[in-house]
Amino acid sequence: MGSASKYRRAVADGGRGAVADGGRGAVADGGHRADRGDPDGWWRRADRGHRVGRWRRAALAALVTGAVVLPLSAAVRPDIPAPAPASLAPLSAATLDEAYAANRANAAEASRMAAAHHDRSRAATDRRLAAPTRHLLHFDGRGSGRVTEVLGDLARADRVAVLVPGSDTGLDTYGRFHAAASALHRQLASQAPAGPRTAVVAWLGYETPGTVSTTVTTTGRAEQAAPRLRALVADLRAISGEGARISLLCHSYGSVVCGRSAAGLDVDDIALVGSPGTGADTAAALHTRARVWAGRGGDDWVENVPHLDLDLFGTTVGFGTDPVSPAFGARVFTAGDGGHSDYFRPGSTSLTNLARIVLGETKAVTHD
């Protein structure tokens, strides 16, 4: 029986029975096991089934509460005031420094407004982004925040890597995302000290879903993000030129964003790490000329996420085929034994292979 059919049966009988417990227990074998030599086994079985069903319903209620109430609680949190994004000329190599300066000034103003609002943490984050050494291609300090930061000389880069983050990434958690981009930038320099010129773009260009929320199980946020990622790639082409190779490195829910953006996108490689799926059943269904890569660490909990694609109440839940499975058809690379947050850890196998992908050293990429 398919997973979708099992799910429907589980819902239909209120979470009780063989489907609900994966086909295990007395109900799974028709009750014969409990009845053997035990004429009163039926009531014990019924009582046990009632208690297990009640426990499952309680667990489901808790899950729904966490998925719905927590995001709604976050939604009513007062927005941190910040100015509207700076008005910029069309991006090109000639206007790049002007854009950096305008966005730094906007971040500085956002820091002052956050401080006046008594949000010291956001004020500190904005102030760091306003430093003269930071290169912000885009900045918006409103709400959860948006920022696109460049590490390296984008106008002269031969290889450009774009990091696309997953859930729970915003200005309030931007430090860890920036750390991943910095680690990749250093790795590229160390693996090709005399090789092609490189730049890394940390793209926090969409409202990421919360890990505990209804949005993290659907493609809604990814569909909203896709036009923005496409616009970024167009900007990068305008700045770096057609000769530059662009790679998307997509982590966790970010791989759903990349999947929704991929069709016809002018990039050379798409690498999916810690991916729950892309919303497509196969790499071919992404309709991209790019090489599609996938890697998953040995201790990544996302391995246990069901790879389903179900229509429930008019909404598609799940993201389809596991990208590291043979059925998906990606180039699966070795990602080491790290966990879900370790793909850009300095010295890791995953970071080494991701740098090779960005550099175009595809024959050097190691495979499981």
C-alpha cells in the first residue's frame, strides 16, 4: 500500500488500527496473536488500542498546537522599526560600490531605529552589517529582515557561489549564516590559491519558515522566494558577466527554494545539502541545464523525514523524492558524518566537496 493511502486510512480511523502503528501489534495480524489461548484477549486488546489511540491523538494535538499556535504567537510580536530599503540604480559592476555604500547607510539607520526601540540584539546585528568592510548587495531591516551579502570581489569573480538558507534564518540568526558563507569563502581560497577568482553570496532574500510551523512542510514560502532568487541570479549576471560560473548551494528548506527556482535558471550547478526534497520527483523534473548534486551527512536528522507529496485540504504537504536516492537522479557526493548544521563546518568533507563543485573541479568530487 502506498504511503498516501496509509495516511488516508490513518486519518479515517482517527489514528487507530494497523495503519496508524505502521502495521505492528495485534490489529496488524487480525487480532489472532492476542486470541491464541486467551479468550479474554479481545477486551485487553481493545483497551490497549483505546489507550494507544488516545496517546496518538494527544501527540497529534500537541503537534498541531506547535505547528499553528507558535507561528501565530510569533506573528503578533511587534515589528522592529526600520527604514525602507535604499533606492538603487540598476546593479552592474559600475554601480556596485554605490550599492554597497547605500545599503550600509541603510543598515546604520536601521541600527539606530532598533536601538531607539530598545532591541539591543537587532541594533547590534544591523550595526555590524553597517561596518565599512561589509558588502551588502541588498538590505531590508524590517520584520525578520532581508540581507544579501557579498564576500570577495564580485565584479571580477570567475566563480560565484550563492548560499540559500533553510528555516529559522533571519537577521536575528544571521551570524550563523554569515559564518557558513565565510567558511566557504576561506575554503575556496585555500583550495585554489592560484586558481579562478571567487566570490560567495549569502542570500537571505526571503522569509524563511520556522522549523516548528505549518509553513516548513509546504512549498508556499519557496514559491514566494523563487522570483527573488531568479532576480538575484539576473543581477549577478549583470555584475559578473556571462563568463562567470554560478553555483547554488541550497541547505535544508533552501533546497525547496532552489527546486522552485531551477527551471531555466542561468546557473551551472545546484547542490542540495540536508534536503527534505525539492518538490520535484526527479532531477530531470527541475528542468535545469545545471548539474544537480546532493549530499547528506551521516548524522543528519533529515534522513528520517518522510519523503512524501500529499494533497491535504487543498495544500501539498511534503517535498517528494529523497534527493540522495537513486530514483531522484542527482550526482550524490560524500558529505561526511556530520549533522544537519555541519555542512559548512571548516575541515569537513562536505565543505571540501562543495568548494570543488563551485570551482568546477567536478572530477575531484568524492562520491559515496
